[in-house]
Amino acid sequence: MRKRNKLGILCSLMFLMSVTLYSCGQDYNSNSGDSNLGQDTSKIDCTTESGARFCAALTILQAECSSCHTHSIWGSYVTEAQWTKKLVKPGDADTSSLITKLKNVGGNMPQDAGALSDDDFQTLRTWINEMPTMNVRAKR
Amino acid sequence: MKFNFVFALFFVFSGFFASQNAQAYPNFISHGYGSCMSCHYNPFGNGPLTDYGRAVGATAIANRVGWPKKMKDDEIGEKSGFLFGEFPVSWLRPSIDYRGLYLDRSMGKAANEDEIIHMDLNGTLVAKFMDRDKLIVVGQIAYSPLPRGVPEELKLDEYRSREHYVGYRFSKEIGLYAGLMDKVFGLRVPDHIAFSRTITGLGQNDQTHGILMHYMAQTFEVGVQPFMGNFVQDSKLRQKGLTTMGEYAVSEKIRVGGSLLFSTSEYLSQNMFSAHTRMGLGLGNSIMAEAGQVNRTVEATSAETSSRYLFTQTHFEMTRGLFALLTYEILQANVDSDAKTYRIGPGLQIFPTQRVEWRADLYHTINSPESGPSNRSFDMAVQLHLWL
């Protein structure tokens, strides 16, 4: 009886070890994007006209979007090039998914919160519409 | 007979649709099961069921569609083991579990989108030893898809282990568990989109390595769990801290409890607390409620945010295996703002036969103050849960 128990315990521990080894590697958890929280934005030049538009938009994006979009690391996006990779079409707010997904235009974002204020919504639109297409592409 | 026919029809019909999630649940206090340990190896629920838990599921919770009329419930209970029988190795208990979700969001709107998510497919092995299974070893391997939008460069795995731990019960009252487990906090409901699960960061993939101390008396149950985060994550990301939950049994079918959690990582510190109650109102009917607050501080900026939530859910057992649900939730994501989100949803939870659970919920979400055309939405979630 004792022999059986010892063998069982040994097998179980080996199994447990193999499970642990198998699960090695980064898993997705709710906190997977925490390293992007509070990114340093001090290096962004907000003194130029276009820089000021980006800074204003980024403040809204960080407050309204990045806290939930941790898994898609939006919190780490501190350059226009990062936003224009998929979410923003420079010069065309109406077809940019960042805008079309918003509740303000019939979308469902931000989830579990109301639509953006009109001021915030217009700030984002202006930022995208005024974005110089060529410059952004060149920066990538 | 009529009910069985209705169940059979529903089962066949709903098979054309598909799938998300739910397990032995806190609302089963209405069947007299106040402590999760009656049916689960983990004293606070979730994870693999004990032999007794499987039998209870088969004979008291689920209906008996597909079983011969002459077959007694006891005999059906005997078929509740892995692959419908008694596992040949007396100290091993394997199980396989699948959960799928069909999610239809923003129904009737331009933003409408639907998808099928295979939330979880897992295989679990429990090894149990000594008199009354005092010593247990639990290991699990699972498939779990990554959420949309997760960048490839993060190189996250779709395979994981959600639990692997060793547990030892010194007595009926005292147990010690060490390994990867769910955090003990609040009501461990299977509603993964519930604000009480999302805002607290206690989702289906948020297990942690740690040590769980469990004490259970006649009218009182408490868990204390120091934890170190999930070791598969970067050490800087891991939330390390302590969580505790206590429940007091006011009567056989009424329990009240409270939870407290403190944790911190290189990037984020958080503390949260909650109060909850579970009440069984006659056989199969119950009310559950949890209210809590989560306080978070971003380490890089010292920015602080406090959120509050309320979760309530009622279950009404219409017949064996068929429950009508009503879920009502409130979220105030930032207590400094007036903005609140309300979510109310009727639902059906069906256990047509052992090893099968269907659940359908219709959620109406209202964002307040209402300032735009999209501040109200309807979402539907249909879940399928199968286990062997």
C-alpha cells in the first residue's frame, strides 16, 4: 500500500513538473500590458502646431482608450507613426478605425463608458485630418 | 416526460448555433452547498470536480435527457465519472473540459459584430492520496485563444496551465495548498465579462502562484493567500501580494462575506475590497450580490484611479436543470467622474443532462450620462460547456 502511494506521489510530482515546464513562456493575463502604463511622454515636442495637436489627442487616447487596450499595448504608443500603423489614416478621420469604432459615430467604443465628449471627439478628428500624410510615412 | 422532450428539442436546436462559458457555481447554495469544497478539489471552487461533485451535478443539478426512464438517479450518478465510468486507477481522476462562446455585440447597430470564441479546452489530472484524499496533486494543460489585438511581437502563448498545485488537508477544517491557483476574492462566478471579474483583474487567465491557507468551521470559512504572480510572466509584471476572503454562514442557505486584496508590481499597485452575499431561497432559487472598490496607482506617474462595481444575479430553477437568470451590474470606472455603466440581462442556464451546460444571456448596457447615439447597446452571449 505504502509502495503504491510512493509511486503515485512520484508520478504526480513528475506530472506536475512537466505541466509547469510546458506552461513556460509568456501567457496572456489581464496585466500583460501593465508595462505600458504611464509611458514617458516628456520627449514629445508639444510646442509646434502639429505637436500640440498630437499631445492633445494623446492625452485623450491615454485617458479613454489605453487603460482597456492594455493587451494591444496602446499605452506604449507615444509617436504618431505607432498610431498610423493600423488605427489612423493620416488626413482621413472618417475612415480611420480609431474614429469609426467610437460611440460618437455609432460604434461601440469606449466599452463600458459613454461616448467621448464633443470636444474630445473633435480634437481627435482634427489631429487625424491635419496630419501630414507624407511626413508620417517618412517617419515610419 | 414533456420537460425531457422540450429539453431534447432545445438541445438539438441550439446545437446549430454555438458556444462561451460557465461550472459548479456559488448559487448552488440554494441546493444546500454553502462551501465549494463539497464538490471541488479547490476549497474555493472552480477547477476539477470531486467524485461527489460530479455525482451531484449529474443527479441534482442536471436533467436526465438521454437516460432511460427506468434508470434511477443513483445509477446515473454512478456514470458521472470520467468517460461515464469509474476510472480504473483509484487514485487518479482525469477530466476534459471545453467552453465556447458565441458573442453578438451591439446588436442592430452599424457596429454590430459577432464571433465564436473557443475560450477554453483543458485537460486536468488529479492525483489523490491518503485517507479521505488528504493529499492532492492537481495539474492542468489548457488551450486559450489570445484576445483580438494582441500584437504578435509580444509572443504570447495560446497554451497555458491555469492550475497546478499540491494540497494537503491537516484536518477537515484546515488545508494548505501551494502552486498556481485562482486568487481568492469575492464571488467566483463564471461570468467572465462581469465587472466584478474584469475591473478586479480576476479573469479566467489571472491565476497566480502562491500559497492558500483554508480554514473551515461550522459557520465560518476563510482563505488567506499570499501570492507571487504567475511565474510564466516577466518578474516585473507579476503582481505580488496578499488576498483574503471570509464567509460567515448566517443560516444553512445564507452566507455573507468580505474580501481584501493588496498587490504590487513594478508598474502598478492595487488594493481592492468587496462585500458579498449568497442566499438560497428554496431549492434551486438564489440571489447573489457583490459590491466592491478597486484602487490602482500607476507607479510611473503616481496617477491614482478608484473604481466601484456592483454585481447581482438571481437564479430561479424552473425545473431540474433549467434556470432563469437575471443579472444586474453597475460600474463606475472612475469615482471622480459621474459616468456610470449599467448592465441588465435576463438569461437561461440549462443542464439538459450531465456533462452539458448551455447558457444564453441578453445584456442591455446603458452608459450614463447619455450623451450620444450609442450609449445603449444590446449584446448576446451564448455559452456551451462540455466536460468528460
